[in-house]
Amino acid sequence: MKPMECIATDQVGLTSREFTPEGFMVAPATLSRTGVQRYLGRELGLTGADANEIIRLYRPPEEVFASSALDGMNNKPITHGHPPGNWVTADNWKKVAVGDVQQVSKADDTRVTGRVFIRDKTAVDGIKAGKTAMSVGYKFELDPSPGVTADGQEYDGVQRKIQPNHIAIVDVARGGPLCRIADSQLKEKTMIKLTVDGIPIEVDETAAGVVQKLQKQAADGVTALTEAKTKLAVTVKVGDAVLPLNEPEKIQTAIDALAAKVVTPEQHEARVQARIALVGDAQKLVADYKADGKNDLQICREVLVTVKDEAPKAVLNAVLNGTALDKAELPLLVTALKAVTAMGNTAHSTVVASDGAVSAALTGKPSGGTEEKPSGRDAFIKRQNEAWRGVKSA
């Protein structure tokens, strides 16, 4: 971007004043200063979206104190507000000038001072009423090179070849506490540096209090909004789980888990029949057994512990296969109960159980065990009864 010529206004304060017999006002003034100052884009002639952008321009000492800048401010007119076009010429001087500035010089490393003469009664009355700031109107060549000052202030461009044109009486001073007319009658304001939206600014205590209050309100608003969003987070309850509505996969998993637990009519009927059969088997071993209020595991353990006779005890031990009765799971206990009760009337006999006996108890089929042979009279009668078949009895 090439250097460009701009017209700008720098505002300075107006406080201390003396009056001549003619009613003119005379006062020493700090007219301008070095450093970084902020301008709206429209103040520099920018339009569109750029018009409201904040432009930080650096006024280096070599430009502010250049002889052309200092001499150029001497005898320049003072106006009541900036004139149309922000420029005073011979064509409009008579209409807009209310005084002039004299004795312009470098005061120290940062300030330019002079004496202002206000000769227009309306302007003097306005100053008395409180309109005490002044704004320097000038041209400069804009160097768009960004950078950082020695004291760490960032800037977007540099003002070169400053050409003062006028000083206007305005409401607000851009230049801050240094850019004002010296006034021993007023106390120096304490200035506080703040950062607003990443931009460092220097304001007096009153303004700082307002800014800090607004910053706190903004921060509180953000916190309140965050808390409100947290409280308004929508959840859904699936079974015992409370899940965020924006996590559909977890919700579906929870629904599937609940669905797996739902008992169909067929499953319910099967469970009822199994319960009836279990209670029936229990009562075959313990005739007066009461199953009310007891679960299947409790029923099996309470009934099977009563098995004492040798044969059914052998069948029970064979099914449990070394598992303790109080440690066995329900399916194994149900199988054991069925095996013992399947022995029927022989459940409490003295027959020695074998693998065949266990198989018979579980299947209901005769075992392959050895049958006792009759003797004496019984053997004689058996032979007589089977003699007609031509079969010899042992």
C-alpha cells in the first residue's frame, strides 16, 4: 500500500483561561503529543465496512517536532467545532474562525505547547459552560507500515509530514490528559490504563470505574449463560439411567438392554409351568413342603438337603459331581431334584446306586443293574410257574 494523504483531527483539552478587557480569552495549552492514537476509519476518509474500524496511528517524535509541523501550527485559526470538510481556507475563514494559536513550541519529549486566543463571544461562553476540549485539524501522509513502539504499543500505520490547519473547540479530547491547556486551578486527574477487547486505553478514574463495571457485567453475563445452558441440557431416563438426549447411541443401547429383559407371554407360561413342576418335585420328597415366598434356588437347596437314604443320596452326589449343595447353581440343582424324584418309590430303598441307577433315575428307564435271585421256596415256586414255558430257572 502506497503512502496516502489524510486529513485528521486530534483533540486537546481546554481548561485554564484568562480574560482581556475586551472579553477575549487567553490560555497556555498543550496542543498535541507523540505516541499512538486511535481513529475511526471514517475520520481518515475510509468508507463502507472500514468506516467503523479502529485505526491505530503512531505519531513519532521526528514528525511531531519537525519544524514544518511546529511552525505550521503558529497563527493557525481556532474554530467552534470543525468546519465542513475539516479544513479552513481563505474562503471560509471569516465564517468559522473564533481565534488563533501562537507561540507554538516543543515542551518536552512528548508535548507541543502554545497559547490560544479565543476572540468570539459565543465560543468564550461555550467554554465557560463546559465545552473546553480542543481538536487539532491537520493533514498528514499515511505510512501503512505496522509496528510496535519502544514502550510496547502496537500500531497500524505512521503519520508522516504533518501539516496543521486549525484547532477546533469540541466536547471530547482525543489526546488524553497531556493534550490540554495547563490549569493550576484544576487538579490533575489520575489516569488508569485498561484493556478493552484487546485494545489498551487510558482513562480517568471515573471512566475506568464505568468500564470495569461494564466488563464485570459482561463476564457475569457469560457465566450466567453458561450455567443456564448446563441447566437446560435435555436428558431422558431409560430404566435407571439418565442420559443426554444428544447421545442417541447410548440411549439405544439402554433401550435394547431393557427390551432383552421383557418377558413374552410364551416365556411367562414356560416359567409358570417350570415353577409348578419344581414345587411338585419338592413335595414328592417333602410332602408338607411350603414353597410360598421362596425362590427356585431356595426350594431346591431346602428339599435336597433332606435326602438321607443311600440310593437317592448316591444319585444326588452323582449329579452334583463334587459340587457342594450350597454352592451349586440353579440349573444343576433342578437336574438333581428331577433325578432324585424320578426314582419314585425306590427313592428310599436300600438298593446300591450305580451309574445305571442314576441313568434310570434321570431317564425313567430300567437300569442295567444286577437283579437279586430268589432262593428256597421262592425259587421252587418260580420254577413251577415257568415250567410250562420250557424255560429252566436258575
